[in-house]
Amino acid sequence: MQRTLQPELLDSLPHDHPDALHNRRDLRLTNALLGSHRWLARALPRLVRPGEPILELGAGTGELGRRLHRENLTVDGIDLWPRPHDWPPARAWHRDDLRAFENFAAYPVVIGNLIFHQFSGIELRALGEKLRRHARVIVACEPQRRRISQVLYRALGPLFGANRVSLHDAHVSIAAGFRGDELPHALGLTAPDWEISITPTLLGVQRLIAVRRSRS
């Protein structure tokens, strides 16, 4: 199954469109099922040094960032969507296209949940060049590219009320997902400069932890 990119329907909708809001509800259920937020909340405290700020790419409506904030982690968000009304007041929200974002130097820790798969190989390479200049830790949860995941979501999504946007976007997201070391390779995170851990889950998530090795 080769990696293919197609436009996601969510990207064509205003942030307050009913179908977009329903899709966000479906994403919350999907993240709960996949356990991605729980895993990130467990993994990050041992990776983040005291006082280090975290930047969440594609922060959406802020559920992950607020959860991490409750874990006493310092999280700012970047997304094309407006700042959520309940985003922590003391934390920054960058309403920007992360491909054009120029303040990565402020963030030694960068995380992304279901965001990297939205970009082409060329875009990932350019993003990786920015991240490698400043980031010490990069953590991601992304779809594992496998046909069975598409089949399962198509069958099970309607059972929990997934709408047309969610059914379409899940299918194309999985087709744009990653296998093996494709994501760190696309971002240019290679040995010996980076220590890479990639863990696929039974439910079709690929979990990446990349930590820059100390320069001697």
C-alpha cells in the first residue's frame, strides 16, 4: 500500500460548520479509543526537562493541550483554527500555518497527534529542516498505513455516529500514514544525531519518539 495524499474534507469547511464540529466530536472518540492522548500524557513527563515549553502542532480544539496542562506541562498550540475559549490563559495560541511558522526556536519539545500525515514528502522535508535546528524532542502519533484500518473504520465508524467528513477523512488519513521509519526519515531525523523509537499499536497508530543525542 503506497502512501497517497488526498485533500481532507475538514480543511474545506469553516471551523464552526456543523459538519466540522461533528468531526471534532468523532476525533475525540477516536483518540479515546486509540489511547493517543493517554500515551502522550505518560510519555512526555520523562522526556521534558523542567521549564521546557512544548509546542503542539495542529492543536485543533485544544483537548490534548489542556490535558497536558493538567499534568503540569507547559504547552502552547498552533493551528489554523481560532484559539479555543478554554485554552489556558497563560499559554500562547499561534493561529498560523505551521509550514510558515517562524518561531520554532522557542520550543525544544514539539508534539503532533494526527498531523504529520497531512503533508507531502517535500513539505515534511522542509518542516523537518526547521525542527532539526531547534527541537530536542519530537513526539508524534500518526496513522499506520494499512488497509485493514480503513476497512475497520468504514465498518465501525457509523456505529458511533461518524459523519461523512469523518468517514472520508479517516480513509484518506490512513492512506497518507506511515510505515516503518518513513516519518523520521522524511523529517531527516537520522542516526547518529537522533535516538529514534517507533512503536506500532494493534489499533493502527504509529508512535514516534525522537530525542536529539547530546553533542560531545
